[in-house]
Amino acid sequence: MPTDEKPSRNEDEYFARQNQEQIREMRAKLDAERKKAERSAATNKCPRCGGDLKEQHIEDVKIDECPECGGVWLDRGELDQLKLVNRARGVSGGVLGSLFKRG
């Protein structure tokens, strides 16, 4: 049985709040997706020249090297891993020395 009565003011406020909350949630989700897309677009790019980084494996440590400018980039913890490998090999003939030798 339809009525011609207007919904109460409280109902209008309730639905307005619900709509605002849904908009906030959607906005937050879109912002998170945009941030993730920006990060993935910047991943594997050289911070110096913007070239594509190539992953190199040195003693089971993955490093990123730029074939365009020759830059070598380490992620968090990779330098510590290389130092441990260097200590295990001894001071002479260490991994770090061979990594930074350029011919």
C-alpha cells in the first residue's frame, strides 16, 4: 500500500551518511589502487636516469644494475647480505670489491 508521505528527516540523514561513507570507502580504495599503480610503474626503473634495471645475482644476493648509466642499486638488507658474504670470503677477493670493479 503506497503512501504519499515523505520519508522522515532522520531517514534522509541516515542515507546521506551512508552515501558519504560509501564515497569515502570508494575514494580510499581508488587512492590505494593509484598509489599501487604508481609504485609498480616506478619499480625496476633507475632512479638516476630512468632506464630499465636488470636484476643481477651475486652470491645469492639480488641487486639491480642499470645498463644505461651503470648504476648499481640495492634494496633494503642487500648491502648487509653482501657484507656477510664478503666477510666469509675474506678481505681480499671479496664480493664488494668485485662488484664495484669497472673495466
